[in-house]
Amino acid sequence: MKKKNFALYLIAASIIFTGAWASCKENSGVSDTGKISQGKADDFKGNKKILVAYFSHTGNTREIAVQIHQNAGGDIFEIRAIKTYPDDYEALKKVAKQELNSGDKPALKTKINIRPYDIIIIGYPIWWGTYPAPVKTFLSENDFSGKTIVPFSTHLGSGLGISVRDIKKLCPDSTMLEGISIRGNDTKTAQNRISQWLRKINITK
């Protein structure tokens, strides 16, 4: 009986440890895929209208957005805030942190009607583990009900962070497909990864 109880204890401990590790990994802010759901091959048969929307500060996210647009087609749109963000890294960190803590949604210089689009591929740099405040404005000002959202990010080591979770909070009635994250210094050579990713999630063939 003692041996049997000890064996059961080891099994239970293993399950608890594995679950705790998975939970920590999920909430660590480091993710390279940001999986919510996988698209099926039949999901994108026929004519689906695609919008590639992005916010870019240094140009890295713009580079990836252009590459995605070249592969997937559709329309491309830059999310631009009226306010100007500082170029200095430390100053930018401070502003981004203030916006995150306050829940600020800065006014946008550019607007678009997303109603005609079926799939919105949305990109951003990762600031403090999630998307920048102008992206929050864009998500909040538009109705994504029934839309398919595909996230992508540029980063310095945080992957997609918790941005996928945050998008899902603002757009609970949308379908979220597997995203991609590209390191800032890899944006010029990401074409193969992007084309493979788009084929994997059935956006392209």
C-alpha cells in the first residue's frame, strides 16, 4: 500500500508541476505564435477581402506589413496617431508605460471602415508586453464582430507578448488565428517565414 501511495503521489506531483510550468509560460509575456484557434482549409475558400493594418514607430513593423501585403494581397492601412511619439528610446518607454497604465486611447490621424473586410491582419511593435495604445484605439473604434483577426508583431525578444490575449478582450466576437512575431533585426530577411506562415493558416496557398 505504501509503494502504491508513493507512486500515486509522484504522478500527482508531476501533473501539478507540468500544469504550473505551462501556466507560467503562457503568462510570461513571451510567445512566438499567440495561438487562439487554427484556421481550417475550408475557411478561406472563395473571395475573402483582406486588410493589412499596422502601427509602426521605427519602420520595422511597416517592413513586415508590406511583405505580408505582397503575399496576401488585399488592402494595406497604416494606423497613425495624431500625437508624435519620441524617437529617444527611454523617453518612448516612459510615454508607452504611462499610456498602458492609464488605459489611454490616443486619437488617430487616419481612419478606415473595416466593414467590407473579412480578414484583418493587424501588426504592431511590442511595447511593455503588448500592442501600443494607438492599436487599442483602432480596435476599440471598429466593430470586429464576425471578423477574422490575424496578429503579427515586431519585437526585441518578447514575441507577441500578451497582445493576443488583449486583442481577444477587446474583440470577443471575432475569430483569432495563429499570429507571427519577427525580431526587429530580422525584418529584412523574413520573407520565407512570412510566406510559410500565411500558407500554414490558409491565407495563401
